[in-house]
Amino acid sequence: MNCFFPGTSRSSVTRCKPGANCPSSHSGISRQLSPLSVTEDSSAPILELQSRGSSGVCGHRVERQNRSGDDGTQTHPENSSQENRIKARCRSCTSMVLKAVWGLLIILSVSSSWVGTTQIVKITYKNFYCPFFMTWFSTNWNIMFFPVYYSGHLATAQEKQSPMKKFRECSRIFGEDGLTLKLFLKRTAPFSILWTLTNYLYLLALKKLTATDVSALFCCNKAFVFLLSWIVLKDRFMGVRIVAAIMAITGIVMMAYADNFHTDSIIGVAFAVGSASTSALYKVLFKMFLGSANFGEAAHFVSTLGFFNLIFISFTPVVLYFTKVEHWSSFAALPWGYLCGMAGLWLAFNILVNVGVVLTYPILISIGTVLSVPGNAAVDLLKQEVIFNVVRLAATIIICIGFLLMLLPEEWDEITLRFINSLKEKKSEEHVDDITDSNVHLRSRSRANGTVSIPLA
């Protein structure tokens, strides 16, 4: 017989010998139960816990509501940890969404600034053709890069630093001693020359070719960066990037063939490819001698290039002016509006490229650059300056595809395999969860019908 004493918990059981009478304190309990009985109640089903002792078999009853309450107190830490995981996941998703939004804005800004620069150059050429003076003038605007960066630092940083302190901190890109006269000449001179050559050859190509062709050919610099990094920096060999480089070279040849190898077309293609080559050499040498740089260091370095250009390269446009190579009637006759617009957009492009690496994913900056090709194509079609034949269109598409293949990371094959395996594991886990949920559902239905009794030990 199962007996429950008043004032004690239901888990404590007083064992009575079979056939013996209960004490007087138990006289209020008049119903006798068999040792292995299951009592069914429509409101609260009761499970019987079985235990075997030396003196016989006795059971005690525990209501399911008490059991579920105990389970609830045990799973409370698990619920809180699950809520923390959900909150962390929400924060990471929010961060990714913000990065994607910033990335979209950066993509549109980068492509728009590059398209605007190219189109303004084409417009300026109608009345003023001095490509080196335009290159020198726009490069001088790089001096404003570091002041723009410091203004952003004052607006966003919690701990403000003085201009000189921030300048010295960003000067570490030149070495532990900072910027000295020797390092200024040694490190800045070659990069300033490459910078000037890249922009000058780009402007020369715009005189011979359309903006669409030049921007498409300039995208080949990614392929040249890979080839130089593979040869000079001993970077990892990647078959997919070799394919991309071959596609870029194929697009160059097809672009020259699009005008039946006309003289101006071949010269324009040579200028554009030369601009892409010097740009690639600039990036590879920067990585070799200076390594990676943060936003402040990049702003400092670009401003230093502007100072070097103003001090040491200013004699070149003067020489070209007096030799009548690039001559104009008077300074008042210069198209200052177009020149300032071109230089401002060029500076904005360089700032956006460096800001975008901080705010969003670097791959989106490259996508913004390649989107300048269809952007220039749309403007050229509206201005009716280009007629796309099959060869030119195929060459542009091939170069753009090769550029996008260059954006694949070095471990792209391993990442792809891991992603496929994670999808397979997730699908198998969902299948197992579905099977488990169906079994639990069937078990609960059977228990509700009273056909199966599950002992709880």
C-alpha cells in the first residue's frame, strides 16, 4: 500500500508491510491501490514510479504538472543561453547588413566618380588638350587627402589627437623613425613617377579610344598585378587567375582588332595597357617595400605624393609649355571648371577606395571599379560616340569576366568545398530533426491514448 503522510512531500514515501493496518494518522486515506496500477485522469494524467525494496514493491505517484515544473526550472539556463546566441546572431546579421548597405553606396560612388572623371576628360579635350598638365594639376590635389582624413578623425574619434601627433603616428608607414628627408626622396620618388605615368598614359589613351574601351582595358591591371606578384613576390600560384590573365590578354587583342588594327586604335590600346601595367607595378612595389597600410597611413602617403609632385615635377609642365608641346594662350583661357571637376572627382575616387576598405568588404571596391565599364558605355551610347560591334562587345565582356575571376580569394576552392559540405550537413541534420520530431509526436499521441506507459527512473 502507498501511504502519504500529511505535511511531507509527495516524494517521501512510508512503506507499510503488506497486509498490515495503517497508523491512525493515516485514517483519512480510505482508498487502497494495487502496487502496479495506473490511474488515468482527464485533467492531469498520473504516472506511477516503480521502486523495488527488500520488503516488497511500493510505488508513489507524482503529478505531471509537478514534473513539468521541475523540468522548467532545470532548462531555464539553457533558454537564457539560447537567447544570448540569438541576440549575438542578430547583432552579427545587423553588422553584415550595414556593411552591405555601405558597400552598395561605396560601389555606386566609386563607379560614378571614375565614370565622371573619364567623361570630364573627354569633354575637356574638345577645347583643351594638355594631358600632362592635367595629370600634374590633378595630382596636386592629393595634398588634401590627409586633411580630409584628419577632419573625419575629429568628427568620429572619441580621443582627439593633435594634427602633428596624428601626422607622426601615420608616418610610421615609412619606418620606425617616421618621415625623414632621405626616406621622402627614397620612398616617394619611384611611387610618384609611377603614379604620374599611370594617369598620364590613361589620359593619352582617352584621346585615341572611347571611354568604354579605355576603362575596360584598364581593368587588365588586376591580371598584371597577379603576374607580377607571382614572379616578384612569389605569391601562391592559382590556375583560375592564369585563366583570367589569358582572358585579359585575349580581350586586349580583340579590342585592337575591333577597329581592324587602325593606327590610332593600336596606339590607344598600347597607352591603356601601359597605364594598367604601371598601376600594377605601383601596387606590387608598394606591397614589397611598404607592406599593408591602414586608412590614416594611406592618406599620409598619398598626400606625400602630392607634395613631391608639387615640388619636384612642377618643372615638367613648364618645360612643355615653353617648348610649345602643351601650350595655351593664357591662364584665364584655361577651362578651370572642368579641370577642378576632374581633379576633385579623381581625389574623391582615391578617398572612396581607401574609405571603402575600412567600412565594407574590399571586394566591393573592385566591383565598383569594373562597373565603370558599363557606366561609361551607357554615357558613350547616349552621346553616340561609340558603336558596339560584336568584337568590341565580346572583348569588353571577356576583360570584365577576367577581372571578376581575379577577385576570387586564394582559398576559393577550399571555401567552396567547405560551403558545400556545410550545406550537406545542415540538410542531414534537418532530416534527422524531422524524424525525431515525428517520433516524439507519435509517442505523445500514444501516451495520451493510454496505450503505452513510460517508466521514469
